[in-house]
Amino acid sequence: MFSKILQKIPTNQWTNIVLIIATIGGFVADYFQFGYGWVAAIVVIGLVYAGYDEYKTIKFYDSKNLPIPIVINISNPASSMAALESIYKQIDIKDHRQNLEKYFNIIDDDLIFKYDADIFNEDRFIDFLKILKHDITQLGKRVKTNINYQIAYIGPIANAIAVGTVFGTDGLTIYQYNKSSDSYTIAIDIKDRNYKEKIAQYEVFDIDYIGTISNETQSVTVAIDASSHQVALNQLNEPIIHLKSMLGATMLDTKDFIQANREIYQTINKLQNGKRKIRLAYSMPTSIGFLLGMSIQVYWNIELTQYSQGKYKPVIRDISKINYFF
């Protein structure tokens, strides 16, 4: 701790103030031939305070569940920097941006992850996911303390689910764009793994079974309707499990987002049967998709689709084929 304080004192704001006072005070003392002791005392007191200021800051950043803003933009023209600025404003820790650079050498470029290629280029997108996983891991090693990632995701829902598989963690906050305020606000604040707990009954979704599902059924489509644009069921292959929100087109409460994820996760979990393939089609907030990705990870044979040009096209054909280990 002491060595860290000594390293940071030269760049502390109070040190700069002391140097200015010492320079001006030195000229004044030379002119009057008096007051050198006062100038020296002020310098010493100022440097001691600078050291104390660094001690408080270092202690804060060493012991806290440190909020780290992350922006992930998948083939979207929206400003990633504006999203980052929005998160910093909501974190509301004095000089947090400057301190991340000062103490951990973390700059804005380390916090923005952009994918500009075709979302249906599966191999390239999976390579992006692997790089993202690697860079997030390295970011955690650089900080060397508990991290609470503050994540703004910008992009299609299918890719949100895939990106969510990168973050198998308890401490994480998901932001979602709020059109009325033109900013990113907190949609889900995750402090534990209750987002994938078992449920006794469905509270968010009605369930409708289209076609027959048996133990021999090799492929099932799960269609999730939780926003104003409904899933085009006539474009999907049967059998289909249709989850339709009972809460209307808009879910605003965090508890509804978490409960919705529990119900989707439990539905998918019950369908696991050997090598059975599960195809997902959805119309829902990206934050729920992100949370679903955190829940399912890359262990099951699940195909992620995106509606494009009148049909559901695969973004990732089987997430269980993704290997995050290098």
C-alpha cells in the first residue's frame, strides 16, 4: 500500500496545488526575505494530505465491488461512446473514469467492443465472442478485485443471447436504451444467481403447445413473445412451444425481467433430452436475451435465430460448439 501511495503522489491533484503554492510562495519569500519556513510547512502539509487522499482512493479501489462499464455493439450504428458516457453518469463515482486509467491503465478503448461484420457470418461472430471472452478475462486480471460489470448491449437479440454466454457471473448490471430519455438506464441488477432459480408456476408467460412433443422428438422450437412485435409462428417448424407474455408488450420492472428469464430457462431445461436440438425464436427486450445467455451458457444444443427477410435465419446453429478455452 505504501509503495502505491508514493507512486501516485506525484500525479495527485493536491500535489499540483502544492507545487503552485511553493513556486509562488518562494518568489514572495525571496522578495521579502521572510517566510521560507511557512512555505516549507505548507508544502509538507500539502504532500501529506496528497498521500492521505491517495490512500483513501487506493483503499476504495482495492476493496470495493468495482463497477466497470462495458459497451458491446453488434453491427449497430448507435454511438458506443454515448452509451459509455451514459453508464459513467449513472455509476456516479467522482473521477471514476480518470481513476480507472490512473490505477489500472484502463481507457475507453478497453471498455468498448464493436463487431461490424455480418451477424449471420457464424464463424466470424464466434471468433468475436472468443476474443471478447479473452479480453474480459484479462480486464479482470488487471483490476485484481471483485468487479461489477455495468453492461450496455447494442444490437440484435440473437447476438445478445450469444454475448450473454460470455458472462457467467453473479455481479453484473445490464443497461437498456431508454428512448424517452435518450440514454441507457438500468434494466437488471444481478447480485446472485436467482435469475435461474426453479419456479413453481409461470407468472409472466402463457404456454401454448403447437404440434406433438415426445421423447423421440429430435427438434423443438421455443417461440418467445415478450414485446410489441410478435413472433411469426407460421415461419417456424413444428413442434413449437409458444411462450406469450401476460404482462403486455412492455415489461418495466426488474423482477418481471428476472421472472421471465426463469420461465424461459426452465422451459428450455425441461426440453433437454440427449441430442435434441432446440431452436429459439423471440421477440423480447435485449436485456432478457442477455440474461438468458448467461443462464444457458454453451452447454446445450441450441440454435439462435434472427428474423430477417421474412424468415428466421440461424446466427449460431449450435451454441454447444463454442469453445471459450484457448
